Amino acid sequence: MKMGYYPGCSLHSTGIEYGLSLARVAEALGLELEEVRRWVCCGSSPAHQSDETLSIALPALNLAILREENQLDEVCVPCASCFSRLKFAQARMEDEAVRKRIERILERPWPAGVRVLHALEVVTQRIGRDAVRARVKRPLKGLKVACYYGCLMTRPPKVTGQADPENPLAMESVMETIGAEPADWNLKTACCGASFALTDPAVVLELTRRILEDAAAAGAEVVAVGCPLCHANLDTRQEGINERFGTSFRMPVFYFTELMGLAFGLDAADLGLPRHLTDAEGFLRERGLL
């Protein structure tokens, strides 16, 4: 199976563990991901807060390149923010006036019909549980996981197409398939504070504290995510949270693709685990999972 791959700015930099683990998992599942040629930034948060036209044109350009140069009509988008911007662009381009304006700016036709899938949707909708189960060599038995979606993977449902944006279960199904136990908890779609990490870190510390606290209260030992910014906030802020609130969090935060790779028996270094700030490898060794 072959589809396009839009890494966005994070998968080659701050979210490199996600990119590494996705590549290894895709290879194990027989999925060929072809990177969008000459891709540009999707605009992320700054564009849609400052210039609506720019916020549509940037993701629209990437989809146009996908069809024109890669000659593909389906794209895997692992970053939740990138996924959101591409889906929003598709929704806005349904307005004829908007579409014509963007086409004039880009000097190319709008590629209607391109299918934009988050990496988790690729696993659940295009690969399927049976194929995932067939690759499992080292089930993550006994590992209780809080599946964290954040605020962009499922909302707003009119844009993302999610049937249950407040209580999604796709990641839970993947965790069950690889032998882990999903936790039943409350804040799976709560915001982590996102880019407030740069402008008001205190907000991020409070929001991530609530998320980690709720996960721990539900018995979770680790958190699984599908967003580079969520991972950054939850993984890197635990020391600051402990200092500010007198807590003692040492909860590993994994990309769901890293946990899949572990269950597939892939090498921890190849999956990017040594790059975590909150110790992941030590925890896994103690649990006999590495």
C-alpha cells in the first residue's frame, strides 16, 4: 500500500521520535509512505490567527503538490496540528469564492477529493487491527495506557469527521491489539496548553498537571499521544510541574507508534526512545518490556 506522507515541521525536528517510529512501523506493516515533494509549512497556529487566506493557501499548496508531483490522492498526516490545518483548508475550499481566490494565488487548480488521514486513522482505517495483530511479537501485557488525543485530532467534528469527538476510541483499539490495557479516564481530549508553552508556560504547567493527575488517578502508567506538541508538553514539563505543585510525576509519554514498534519487537533506539526527557527506557526495562 502506498500513500503520501506530510511530515510537517515537527516530524523532522522536535517530534523526530514520532517520525522515526512511524517510519519503522509503516515498514513493518508494508505501508509505503512517500513524502510530499517540496512541501511547505502548513501555517500551524500563527497563520490562521493572523491571515485566513494564508492559513488556507499553505495547506492547499501541499495538497496540490501531492496530486501534481507525487500523483497521489491520499496522505498520512501524523501531526495533529498539521492534520487540523489541512482538514480546515478542505472545509473552507468548499466555498466557491474562497476556492477561486486560493486558486488564483497558487496559480493551480484545487485538488478536490484528496483524502487526508491522521496517522492513527491510517492504522485503524487503512491497515486494520488484523494486520497490526499479525505483526505483534512482544505484546505489551500488563501495561496500562492513558490514550491522549488532545484537542485537534477529533475536533471540530464537522471538519475532522469524527463520530465521537469527546470520547474517541481508535487509539484504545490499537493499544488493545498490541496487548496493552487502555485506561478509562476523563481528560483524553482536553487541551495541554499547546503553544502557550512559549508565551505563558504557567498555563501549560497547570493544564498538563491536570492531565497527568487524571491519567494517574485512573491507574495509567504511561500516556500515549499522536501529537508532537502534546508530547513535548507532557514529556518535558514534568520536572517543572513537580517543582511548582509539589508532585512527583515520572510518567513516560510515548507516541502511539513507539508503543506499536515495541510490540512489533523493533529496536528502541530505532524508534527514538532514547530521545525522551522523562525516562522511557528505564521504565520499560523495569516492566520487562524492553
